[in-house]
Amino acid sequence: MSDPQLIEVTELSDPRLADYSHQTDVALRKAQGTEHGLYLAESALVLERAVRAGHVPRSVLALGGSVDDAVAALGPWAGSVPIFVGPGELLAELTGYILHRGIIASMNRPALVSPATLLQDARLVVILENVADPTNVGAIFRSVAAIGADAVLVTPRCSDPFYRRAIRVSMGTVLQVPWGRSGDWAELGPQLRENGFDVAALALTEGAVSLRDFAAERRRAAAAAAGAGDAGAPRPKLALVLGAEGDGLTPEALAAADTVVSIPMAHGIDSLNVAAASAVALWAVAE
């Protein structure tokens, strides 16, 4: 492997630093001269996961003491991708924030996987409808990766999982979990049906089924299939639908659901944060 390309940052107007210069997530997503836009990978761990997922880096911005970590995280790209190095105060002036984790990398966004492709081989998927807070989106992806759902679909008005905060909170799992952006429910509902998914919407509605009862019924169905001689029969395919903070799911999402499910609460609490609810629900229904 050739030596790393280390470039000392001395002038913030250097056009090669434009990817980092107070760029918003929206501006990066629409960056000119790129096929699918850009995103920023913050920390050596996230950069390493991005490279492992096959994403292509453009450059790295690193504090002086983090250069070795940046080189290691770049892996096969270490000799060909420029690493811009500078003191914390200067880099904070460039980016508009402190590089607490020492490294941030500009990455080419990959093409998104189509919903049809994601649903084809999946058995458990999570659908995020209009979840606006990227922190919640990132936390949900971390739960999906840890507990083992197969894919995530986000609706058109959901926050972008490639936003910097979502990636950071997810600990880079946004870059590992297969995900795509769906159409509206008029398109998504039939896609789920065609691929054999039961749709369970998490919502506080009258007549909602307890998550405990819902998960128990799925276990009984699997046991019944095994008792009928199909010992290896998996549980039915399931799509868990989670809604926006505060507003919850839209009427269209509820209408598309086969079952509305709620998490039993105690002490007068009506609901959990959507990210916490995702972890509880996934744990309950995971095989």
C-alpha cells in the first residue's frame, strides 16, 4: 500500500475543503458533480463501517492526533484518498462544529435499494412513516441492526438516514442495514401484500392489540406449523410500522395495517419515544 496522502490545512478557502465548509445535510445530498450526493461519516468507527459496506470516500478531515486512526479506517483507500489535517480550532471554524471524534469523512452516497428488492427476501422489516428527528431515525437503525430486522423502508417525508446526526447516533449501522425510500401507502401497501407481509402498526388507538398478545399469537402460529409437520416453518412475514413523533401514524398507514398494536404502559405513561418503542417491539417479535 502506498503512503497516505496527508495535506496540512492552512487556508480554509481551499476548494478541496468545500465538502466540509458549513455544509448542511440537504446541500450534501444535492451536491453538484456527484451521482447520488454526499454524506459525512463522523468517527473512525463510522468511516470503517462505511468502507466495509462498499461506500467510496472522497476525502477525510482529521485532527493531528487522529491521522493513524483515519488511515486504518480507510483500509484499501488509505493510499489514494486525501487526508486533510489541522488543529481543532481551525477545523471547527471550517465545519461549524467541534470534531469530538477526531475524524470526519466525505463519502459518496450509494444508490438506494428499491423497496421491491428489499422486500423480496426479507421476513421482518421496519417502516418509518414521517419520523422527522434524525436522532430517532439513527436510534431505530441501531435497534434494527442489533436485534436483527432485515431491512428498513422510510416514507417520502421521513428524515434522511444519511444525515450526519442519524449516522452518528446509529453508530454507523445506517451504513450496514439495507434500507430504501418507499412511495406513499397507495404504492407501498400493495407491495407489502404482494410479498406476503402482515402489517402491524404501532399506535394508541381504541381496540389496539397488546404487543404481548400479538407476539404470543405469532409464537403459537409458528408452533402450530411445526406441529403440523413443518418443523422448520418460520413465522409469517411481518412489517412493523412506526410513526412520527407526536402525531403518530397517518390514517393511510392505519388503514393499510392488518393489526394495530400497542405496548402496555404502567404508572400513567401513555407511550414511549418512537426509538424506544422500536426496540421493544422488535425484541418482542424477533425470531
